[in-house]
Amino acid sequence: MKPILVTNFLPEEVYKNICLFVNGLQFEDGKRTAKGKAKDLKNNLQGLVRSPKEHLSISNIISFMMATNLFQSYLYARRMSTPMINKYQVGMSYDQHIDRAFMRDVRTDYSYTYFLSDPGDYQGGELEIATGQNKPTTVKGEANSIVIYESLQQHKVTEVTSGERVCMVGWIESSITSEERRVSVRNLQDIQKKLGPILDADQHQDIIVSLNLEIQKILRFLSQ
């Protein structure tokens, strides 16, 4: 799967409120939440979410993300993990790895990085995602952009050489377990969109209704 990068992911006011929330957090060594070999690969800071108010803010962020068209109509998101707030300062990085099958009790079909820092505020810190090509896909997103990729794709965060990189990361469980099946449903929905302007609603109402009905049946079947 080629990583998906979406700019201006959330409304500007929401993004600014997230930044205010993150700026008020305390941070600890990210190795404390790493397991197994990840402890040797992970070198960053992680935001501490402790108070009821902070947990409520995280819940609101999840709600905003889950309501987006990207999550609902492209990823077919069923649920997502509680996100982690990560900070990379000079000398910090996260070496190449794949994400575990389950993170925070969520099956990891997709991983995401939501960028909070402007890319001009730091050097290095690129997210490199292996896509089966000769070179990995390198992403250094604008503030308020999100990149999404399959959790089984190897990825890394290169060393930050100046400034500070702040982002939110998490995992998404899709209602459809197979990426191949998700692609098939997307293709059907694209066909439906292309046929819409061609088919006259009065003359072909039965076809339009039947096509939508079958797509909804397929979605129900594949999400069981």
C-alpha cells in the first residue's frame, strides 16, 4: 500500500486546540511504553495523560478523527487506539520496525502519524515507510497533516538534528480485515460515483438503488 498523506486534516481551530493541549502535557522517556526489542529502537519522549480533563481531551480528539470522511469512507474505521503524543528532540529517533498486531487492545490494520510541528521547525525527523520499492517513501508532513499506512509496513523516524518534532501517533482497526477487500469495495464505490452523473435519476432509479443496496450488502458481509 502506498502511504496516504492528507493535508489540513482537521479544522484549523481543532488543530490549534490540540496544540494547546499538547503544550500543557508533561513528557517521559518513550521507552517506558515500549516492549521487547522496541526498547532498543525507540528513543523519544511521550506525553503523559493523567487527569480526567486530559483523558477527555484525548477522547474528543478521537471523536474528531473518527468522524472524518477519510476514516469512515476510506479506511472503514471501526475503532482506533488511544493516541500517543510523541516528541523528538535533537539526537532522538525511532529505528526501523513494524507495529505489533494489537496495540492498546486495537487490531492494527493501519498506523498513522498526525504532524503537529511545522516541518521548518526541525531538521531530520523524517518518517520513512517501506513500500516494496527500491527506496522507502519519505514523509515530513506539514503541521495539521496526517499520513496513514499499513501497520505491517516497516517504518522508522530518522534522527532529529535540530529543533523539535512533535506528533501524534496511533492505530486504526478497520471493519474490513483485508486490504485487498477494502480496495475492492473502494473500487465499487468509485464506479458508483462515476455512474451517478451518467444515469438519469428518473429513468434509472432502480439501477441506482440496486447498486447502492448491493454495495451495502457487501460492506455488511465483509465486516462480519
